[in-house]
Amino acid sequence: MSDIDYASLKKNGFMRQRPVEYFSMRLGITGGHVTAEQLAAITEVSKKYGRGYIHLTSRQGIEIPYIEYDDIEAVKSALAEGGVMLGASGPRVRTITACQGNAICLNGCIETQGLAEELRDRYYGRDLPHKFKIGITGCPNNCLKAEENDIGIKGGIKPEWKPENCVHCGKCEKVCKRGAISISDGAVTINASECVNCGKCVRSCPSGSIEGTEGYVVSFGGTFGNRIVQGEVIIPFIEDKARLIAVCDAAMKFFEDNGKAGERLRYTIERVGADEFRRVILEAE
């Protein structure tokens, strides 16, 4: 097997395992969402070419272990027929992770699955100096741990009080666990520095006097591994999806232009300069 191009196989999700004559096949799952038809195809491949089981990864992925080299083309064909994408490994944009968002979760502030698919179509598998991870979480509960990613996107709702509609019930103040809302002499004050944009005040208001604007809190340069670093939020709240895409494009281009092989975005930012990276993000349109 000395003539096998292991780097190319790894790039497309076939990773050497122990015993080394086998490969663990990583699949291209977006946002943890898998259809019944895809599951059927994955099940059949794992039975026919693996050992009848799959592994769920820490990033919402699926791997099929114990694939033999001679079966790789048959495996790829069977998965393609079932609508299953190949995975991505190595120095590339990896699987986009996402929670179920406001389509399913009562706490969800934004739609996440469609956004994950949009970012997948735009970035997935793109070659970069090192691996690049994008995670989307639908609300400040942060189930997907957005700040651990190279780009982390957290959904939020920015509240605004409309006094003309207020019935002075006090529910907004009661539901705010952060104490960001206070009421005095019938006036509602929202402390932006304490507000985490969870949207509970908006959802609890019976008269619509607390209006909410959906948006995104984006962090950059997070890592989780030998060195754990929380990504930095540069723009407090992004209301427009077009600007969200613009800052994601800018971050990736910065990494593409300045990163060194084997260097994560975090280390590129530190080497080139955090102020320069912030400038690039703030100027993105």
C-alpha cells in the first residue's frame, strides 16, 4: 500500500485508523441534520463495508470505521446514491456545526439550519493554512459553544422598549435573569452592557412593548485542544445577514493571506496583530 495517496484520502474524509490497514470514513454532515434516507444509506454501508456500527463525533459528525482501501470507491458510490456527502479533514474548512435554532427550540433566537447550509455551500472544504471550524448556536445558552470555533456565531435578540404600548405589568423585569431590565416610575430601562440578547423579555411581553431585533454575535479565533482560547467578539451585535457573511469572508481571507501552514487562525492573529485583524473585521462590508 506504499503507493496510496493518504493525504488526498484524508482530505476527502478517509482517515487512517488502527489497525493501519483500515480507514475511518468521515461523512459531510451539516448542522447535525441527517435525513432518514441518508441514515439508511449510512447504515447499509456500515453493514456491508464496515463492522455494522458508526461513530458520532464531538462535532456532530458521523464516521464509519473499518473501511478497506479496496472498497473506498464502492463506499463513495453507495453514499452518493443515498445523498451523503464526503467529509473534510486536513487544512480545510470543516463541518459546519449548528443547533436546531428557533425552528425547534423554544429558546432559539435565530434560524440556524438554513444558515449552516448557506455557510457550507460557501466555505465547506475550502483549502486554508490549517483546519478551520465554524459553529452556530441559536441563542445565548450557547449549547454549541460558539467561542471554541475559529468563527463562532451566536444568535440573539436585541430588545427595545416602546412606551406607547406598555401596560406596566413588570414581566420583562421579572424574566430577565441578568438584571438588565429595571423599571422606575413606569419607565423601562434596558442596560445594554448587561443584556445577553436572550429575547426572554420580548417573548414574555403581553402587549408588544418590548420589540426585538434578531441578529448575530460573532467571535473569532477560538480554539479547543492543547491550548484553549475563547474567541473574541469584535462587533457587539450584527443585525444584517449580509454583514455577517462579509465579516466571515474577511476573517477567512485574512487567514488565507496571512496564515502559515499548520497555524490556526488564533495564532495568525497573535503573530500579525490583533489590532490589524480587528481593523479588517470592522471594515468588512
